[in-house]
Amino acid sequence: MTPPPAQLNCYLPGEVAGNACTASKAKSNLTVPKLMVLAILAGAYIGFGANLATTIGCDSAKFLGNGVGQLLFGSVFSVGLMLVVIAGSELFTGNAMFMAVGALEGTISWGALIRNWVIVWIFNFVGSLILVFIIYGAFYGGDSVGLFKGSVGAKAIAIAKGKVELAWWAAFFRAILCNWLVCLAVWLALASKDVIGKIFGIFFPIMAFVASGFEHSVANMFFIPIGILVSGHQPILDLAAQSVLTPDQIATLASGGALPEAAQTAFDGFKAAVSGNLTWGALFTKNLIPVTIGNIVGGSIFVASSYWFSYLRKPKEAAESK
């Protein structure tokens, strides 16, 4: 007796492409209030991952080296997309793929794509800011010694400063690479039929994009605002500025001694750069605008268009016969 064929515990790539189209239709049918709530949740979920990464990554490189530190930073960040996909919510970067493949296939209209992207982007930002202010209040409010004091706060400032100081094109290209991997993570999660498979499908691409230093628009809606808020506290800013000093110079500073002129210039220059560059305006002009555009390119062209063309696009003769 011939045994039955083995049953795969995942969908094949062509089936995943079809499921993505079905998902795009469901997303386009959401009412505006539901879309707003789900987008707020997604912004907060990504913020949870970003906050955890900042906390874990604050001093790991000091003990483990930069490479392993980045690996840990990316590994814990992946919890954000796990919450988005498995708990359910609307994330702009993932929808750059979903809505594009649906529009290319004709499952949804291009107008529905624009509607979804605009609403989800705005309310991802709202969700991120809600979490930023809750975390800031919880761990830095009043005179209490909170989580964002010390090395974690310094890390938050350093992350935010680095993001707003990127050249426009560098941010754009890093954003393409980021959402290429993020949408592949979502694609792998769609391919799995069980939760553990979805978790593993999400983990590795997300770890790769974060550890590589790519740019995610919704994550930056958390990283940069929390850095802006924390940088307003001089002791935390001073600690962040110590990143430009040697251990001996830090010890000299702690003992009240005078730094060499070059070190003092670098120390003061770091703080001046934070004050001048890390602003709410720079959040948009120096980061969110190029990163959002790059995320759209990465998700809609490198993932959605590629897989639509490979698995869903009808041959010209078949299309004309309809």
C-alpha cells in the first residue's frame, strides 16, 4: 500500500503570495476606527521591541564586543514584530508589501492602498508616541532613579543622534534594505502554519536587519523621540558624551580633573551636536521622510512586486483570453 504523501507544515511560495493577496483584501475592508486602533497597537508593539533592545544593548558591547552586542540588540528587537504578526495589528512597513501585492493583482484598488498606508503610518506614530511618553514617565518621571538614567539613557541618546545625523541617501538605502528583510520576515510568518514556525520565521530576518544597522520608520518613531526627551536631562547627556572619551579621560572627568583640550572639544562637540541636531524637526526631515520612502521601495518593489511577478502575474495570452 502506497503511503499518503507527506503533509508540509507550511505553505509553498505561490500559496503564500495568494494568501498575501487575501490579507490585503481583509486589510482594505477594515473600517477607519478599527484601522486606527490596530495601527496604534502596532506602533506600540514595535516600540516595546525598540525599548527592550535599548535596555539590553546599553552596555553589552563593552563586555562582549560590538558584533555580539549588535547581535543581542537585533535578537531582542524581534519581539516587536512577533507581537504585530501573532497578536494582530496593522504595521506600515508590513503593509508596504501586503497592499502592494494586492493592488498589483487587482485584489484591491490603488486608492485603497494609499488610504491604508496613510492611516496606518499616522497611527503607528501615535502608538509609538503613546509608548514613549508612558515609558518616559514610568522610568524617568520626578526625581526617581529610573531605567533611563545612566547607561540606558546614554544609549537612547546615542541611537537617536546617529539616526538624525545620517545622510539623506544613506537613510534611504538603509531603509530599503530594512524593509526588504522585514517583509521577508512577514512572508516567512505567512508561510508557517503554526505559531512556533512564525516566531522562527520572524526572528532571523529581524535580527539580521537590526544587527546590520538598517532603518525602520516605525521603530524610529520610538528611538528618536525617546532620545529627544532623555537628552533634555544634563546628567544623562553628559554620560552619553563620554562615549568620545577614553577610559582614563572618563576617570579624570569623574574625579573633577581637567580634560586635555582635544578631549574637552570632542566632549563639548558631542553635546552641541545633540542639542543642534536631535530635534523634532530633524526627526521628520533627516530621518522619517527618507526612511519611509525607502521602506516603501523595499517592501513594495523588492518583495511584493518580485513575488507577484514570479507567482501571480498572468501570462499575456491568459489575461487577454479573459
